[in-house]
Amino acid sequence: MKSLEIIKKSIKEINLQLKKKDKIVFDNDFQILGPKSSLDSLIIVNLFVAIEEKIKSSTGKEINLLNESFFEKGFKSKFTLGDLKRDLDKKLSKK
């Protein structure tokens, strides 16, 4: 399963739990973290856990998206869905 497909499925799953105004918009520029992010920390954690679970079930690989470098990058500027896709592509190609 490609990273883009994993992200899309995870967003759909998380959006089922959210009110219309809180839904994640699938767009490369949608900010997960940053000044224009509308997501609270619980939604972010749930999204990343859903992604990690889908990766494990489809590839058998265990990855950790919520690591120290993620928070350093995210809080210094912004972290978008496009950034998430690039990071996920790198992590999936390493293992």
C-alpha cells in the first residue's frame, strides 16, 4: 500500500469521528501542526496511530511517526499533509 493511500484511508477513518467543522481536508497544504492548524493534539495522535496501524497491517513494518524530530519541525514552522507524505515515503523506503 502506498503512503498516499494509507494517509487517505486514515483521514477517512478519523473524519468519521469528527464534527463537520473539525474534519481533516485531504490537501497537501493542510496544516497538521502550525499557525493555521485546526487540529487538537488528540486528533493528531489518532491520525498518526491510524497511519502506523495501517502500515503495520499492510507491510508488517513498525514505524514511529510521533518522534522528537516531528515535534521539533512541527512547532518551529508548520507541518502539512504534504510533509507527512514525504516523511512517510522516506520511512517506508528505509525498511
